[in-house]
Amino acid sequence: MAVKLLGLCGSPRKGATEYVLQEALQEAATLPGIATELVTLRGKKVQPCTGCNYCKRHQTRCNVQDDMQALFDIFVAADAFLVASPVYVMGPTPQLAAFFSRLRPIHHVFPGALRNKVGGAIAVGGTRNGGQEITVNTIINYMLTRGLVVVGGEIGGYAGGKIWSQDKIEAAGEDNIGMDTVRGLARRVAELALLLHAGREALKA
């Protein structure tokens, strides 16, 4: 059975971030036993959590009916994650923030849903030092609040993948140093996901 690595793109547009994430997933898929899927928030309607506590009071999922209902199932079913966002105002997109806020039932209702699943963060900025590290760190905090095991990249990548896109898809691909951090992160996430999967299988034996 393949280990499912989900790429979540937080961009509201089809551009450099989606391209970079696709490249990351291709790198991860070079490891035997890894199956990948790309999911984008582009065109999706995901309202932010309002803290109404419906999920907590009724011990169920959010009662807001929008695209998050299906996205919740897709996300929870995966074994590992690469989460990518363009830099918006020195941080992730509001779409990505809304998505992670709506995972609140995992904390209150399904606390084991993401336990021992692994994630890595990718940020794509239009300027060379335009908030990529802050964005990566914020995404890491999003993942930590939902119980994921977070990994960084290879040496040189540290916390995650960081790309200077100059707001162009082709420029993102030409950022060789940045793409190295993204591919290194993808390999690390895939490797740890495989190890965790093997460990779970061993415990069942």
C-alpha cells in the first residue's frame, strides 16, 4: 500500500506556487512507495472559523457548508503533506489561514486524525527576501497546531522550501538554490512518511 503525500497549494491563482509544489511532488514521487496528489485552494470557497464552538459542543465537524467539507476528508486521508503558499503581506494567504482554522474539529473532536503524520512548508515570494522565512514559519505553526510532525529540508533548506519567483513561473524554476531547498524538503517529507508508515506496520505485527 502506497504512502499518500498530499500537496496543498494555498494560492488563489494558478502561478508560481502551484508550479513549485508540482515540482516538489514529482521529486517526492521518485521514492518507491510514495503516491502524490495536488490539491489547490484556487477557486474554492472556504470560510474562516468564527470560533462558534459548534464542533466542540456537538462533538462533530464544522456546520458551515462550503468546500471545506470535501477538503477536510481529502486532507485527513493523507499520510504526509507539503503545504505551499505565496507570500501575501509577509505571510501565507488568507485562503490558507482559513483552511487551517477550519481544521479546528481535529483538536476538539478527532484528536488522533493527524497524529504521526508528517508535513513540510514551502513559501514563494515575488522579491528575493520578501517574507519567505516568515511565511514558512507561520505554515509550520499551522501544522503544529493540528498535530503534524514537522520536518525541515536538507542542509541549506533549514525550516522549509523558499523560492524567489519574481512573480513569474519561469523565474521560480530558474531559482536553482530555492528549488534545491524545495526538492530537498520533498525528499525529507517523503522519507519520514515512509519510515513512520513502516513503524506503524511493524507495531501491528
